[in-house]
Amino acid sequence: MRSDWNRRPIWAATAKHLALDTVNADLETYDFGVAKWDLVTMIYALDKIHCVERAKSVKPGGLFVIEGFTRDEPEGDGYATGELAALFKDDFDILCDEVVETTPDWGPDHAKIERFVARRRAPSAAGKPR
């Protein structure tokens, strides 16, 4: 049985009369495209190959949001502090790059969580991000 937690953003957008296209797909097989989405999230799915590939699907001006366990946690196959910022610094403005100790959505009662938000820069006249 499917829970309602993943439908809450859709309900909230509908209540505010906002258009919201969502995709709940297999990360391994879904074609995210290139410069297609205003917002791409990776929640507790923090491997480098997927992050780099999914970042390509963010439109200029769009946001890339990542949250998950840090490498310091037993469940953490994620990143070390500052690693995401270094990975995306050429094409994105980093808006948030922090590690917080909190209660995660699932897993242990207390863990270090990486929170990362970046905005894709618009291409310059030469075709490279500014």
C-alpha cells in the first residue's frame, strides 16, 4: 500500500492553485533529460554518478536539492562536508551546503544529514555557465 507522504506536495500545490508536474520513477532507468526541470531533488540517494547526471537535467535558474546521510554515518554513502559544493561549483551557485545533526525521516533516531541546495547558472554568451 502506498503512503500519502509523497502526495502532500501535490495537495499543497493544488490548494494554492499552482501547477506542479511530479515524477515518481526508478532512478536507474528514468531519462531526466537535459535542462528540463525547474527543480530536481535527490532525497537519500546520494551517489556521485546519479547526482552529476541528474544535475544536468536542471534548467538554468532551476534548483537542485539534495538531502541524505553524510559519509560519517553508518548508513552514509553520501558526501564529505564541502564535497557537493566542490562538485557543482562550476555550473551552480551554492545556496545551502550544511551538515546538521537531526532526526532523519527514516533510519537512526539521530544522524548527521547533508542538506544542499544549488541554483543552475544561466549560460554565458560563449555557451558556458557564468
